[in-house]
Amino acid sequence: MKYLFRITYLFFAIVLFSACEDVIKVNVDPGPERLIVDAFVNNLPEKQVIRLTKSIPYFAKSGSEPGVEGATVAIVDTTNGGLKIFNFSDSGNGNYIFKPNAITGDTFTVDHNYVLIVVEGGDTLISLSRMQPTAPIDSLHITAEDGNTVGFKKGNYVELKANDLKGYGNTYWIKTFVNDTFRNRVFDINLAYDMTQTPNNQDGGEFIWPIRYGAINDFGNPGKTGTKVRVEIHSITLETYYYLNLIISENQNGGLFATPPTNIGSNIFNFNQQKKRAVGGFFNVAAVSRKEVTLP
């Protein structure tokens, strides 16, 4: 009898709680539209892209941001009082492209100061950045795991062999590419402040394990034979370092005591007083070192 009572109670509990499942649609005020400027350029001898898009509502699908065409985009080298202009041409869909030319000297240079200028829809936007030197990469070391080590599936793993530059306050963004595809998820962002991940008194040594190994590899899907892995170390300004950390923090902002989501600040500003719309995004000019290996 007691068993029958429990079964009956469980049945009614399932029916009751199943009936209470309602889909709730949350209406969120999209807020005023913003112009988003993605201006991360570097000194590699390949085309440089600055992307202009319109902001989208919070619950909109990522990647659906409409591109902004018809703008004027340029970077000006102001080092030593000079005014060398790098014009970015509109290639459509919000992409503005500049092709470096080492023969004519049309390249970005370490320790030079740069000004980003964007003219769009009656707004003139400016930003400042300086190209910092980057840490050279000695090599990429490959380790084959047989699957018997706890936490390591069978496969090949890559370790970055590189040292932080001498002197306190160097900041880097270490990027990993697998078969030429950039691992660009938020939790793939791999930042270094000197040889560790945060400001400290350690300087000039080998990058710590989470930077040189932990963030380089996908432990759930280790590399297979023939896979190409490329690692790049991009120098970033201190402001860019904190900006990217804010992106990581905002992405992890969840749970019972989460703070309301908010727009992350920008180092791009409206030059004209009567701005037509707000702006977001960031500007950084990076020096890059890189190495590539093919897994055996």
C-alpha cells in the first residue's frame, strides 16, 4: 500500500510540475544604436582589416551585426612629428582593407605612435595607440600523450617556448590557429602580463604553464597527425589588456549574484561635439611573432 501511494504521489508531482513549464519571452529595450569599430591591426606582411558594424540587441544572434559601408578609415603615423597616412579602402560589408608594402615603407613599425581616424555618418572618431615590441618565439615543442596521464587524452600537444621581454609592464595576446582557423571563442583568449597572467613582480622569464601550454591546447580534442598549429604573440597596450579582460569577465558574469550586463568601454572617441551615435570597439597596433608546426 505504501509503495502504491509513493507511485501515485510521484505521478501527480510530475504532472503538476510539467504543467507549470511556460516559455517566457523577455522583451529587452535594444537601446540606442552604436557604431562598433574593430581596429586590431599588426605589422605582419598581409592585408590588414578594420571592421565597422552596427550594434545589435542583447539577445540577437552573435555574428548578425550589419556592416557599415561608405565610411572613411585611415591610420596616421605621427611619430617624430610626421604624418604618414595609411588609407583603408572600403571592400564592402563593413570591411576596410589596407595592404602593407615593405618596398615603399607602407608598414606599421615598433615604437611608433598611431592615430585611427574614422569618418562615418557625420561623426568623426579618433583613437590613439602605440606599437609595443613583442616577445620572440623560440620554438613550438610537440608532446605525444598515450592517454595514460590523468587529464590528457591520447594525441599530440603543443607547448610554446618563449620568454617575456625584459622590463616590467609588457602585455601580450597569445593567439592559437588550428589549420589556419583562429580559435576565437571568449574562453580561448590567452593574455599575459609579463610572464604571468596578472601584474606581479616576475619579469623576463618563461611564460607560465597556463599561458604556454594550458591555453594553447584543446584538451577535449587533442591534435591529430597532419594538423597544423600556429601560435602568434601579439603585443598589446595596457589598455587593450584590461579591455580584453573585461570581455572575459563579462562573459563569465552569471549565477545568482551576477551583476546586470553592461557595455564595455572603448578607447575610440567622438571628435565632434554633436555626435550622432555612440561608439564601441577598440584600437590596437600590434607587433607579432609567430611559429607553426605540423603534428606528426
